[in-house]
Amino acid sequence: MTKSTGKSEASPHTAATPENVFRYCDQLAALGITPTYQKLTVQFNASNDTVGPLLKAWKEARASANPWQMSDALKEMFAEAQETMWQAVCQLAQSKLIYEMHSLHNDLKECQSKLLAGDEVITNLQRELEAAKAEAKKSAEDCLAQASDLHLAQEKLEQTTHANQQIAELKLELQSTQVKLHSKELEVEKLLGKIEGLLAARGAV
């Protein structure tokens, strides 16, 4: 038999040892390619006399081997595929984690903005409450002063013929003042209710 003159496709200087030949045949079989004398002589740059007995030994070993046993070449292919899949899963998980971190950061900024806006509303309502309290206090003081004036006026008007009429007018004025004071008290209660609601909402956040 003549020595093949074809160039090796992978490694022309690889020795045609049983281990190398068997590994190459396993790789071809794993890819669905049938190993032949020609492929082996080209791969290892060896003669048919060298690769022929090795190919025959490989076929006999393959025939006697467990058909369900995975070859080393196939195991290596699966290991590489598993590593590739694992890297892809890790990259996907990392990308998802980065996206979720950005989303949480944006949500945090939004919550902080809402809290600042809530603080501003509470501050304004507290100012309005203080102003309403001051106005209510002044109204109460005015009512007391008017009541005192009314008492003095009653003492004076009792001595005149128009006392009853003037007293009635002062009473009406006092009632009107009391209505105004009651209205102010209702406004104060409403403002207190709003502040309590905002404080409760802020505590929930």
C-alpha cells in the first residue's frame, strides 16, 4: 500500500498512536461521520498499514462497548455547551439585576420627591393652621371685649328708655360674632384633619 500524500486537516504532526486515533474516530462518530482509512491517513499523514489496524481495533472496541456509554469527545462537547449556557445565564441574570437596581433607584428617587412635596404641603397647612388659630384667638378676644362692653352698655341702657332696644341690637351682634367664631373653629378642625391625613400617608410610605 502507498502512503497518502494528503495534508492533515487539523494537525499534520500528530502521531498516529492508538490514543490519538481512537480520540479522532470518537470525534468523527460524535458528529455523525463514519471514520475511514482515507480520513485517518490524511489526518495523521500516515499510511494505511499504520492506521488500518488502529481503525479496526477502534471498530471492535466500539462494537463491544456499552452502546449507551457516552464517549469522551461527546462528554467534552456537552461540557463546553454547558459552560456556554452557564455563562449566558450568568450574563442574563447580571443584566436583569442591573435593570432591577436602576428601577429601584428610580423608585427611590420618586418616593423622595413625593416626601419632599408632602413636607411642603404639611408646612403650608401648618402655617395656615397657625394663622387660623391666631385669627380665632383674636375673634375670641374681640367677643370677650364686646361682651364686656355689652355688660356696661346694659347697665347704662337700663337707665334710659331705649335700653331694651340697644341691648337687643348688641345681643344680635354678639350672636353674629359667635357664629363667626364657630365657623373659624370648623376651619381649624378641617385643617387639623388634613394634616393628620398627610402625616398618616407619610408614615405608610
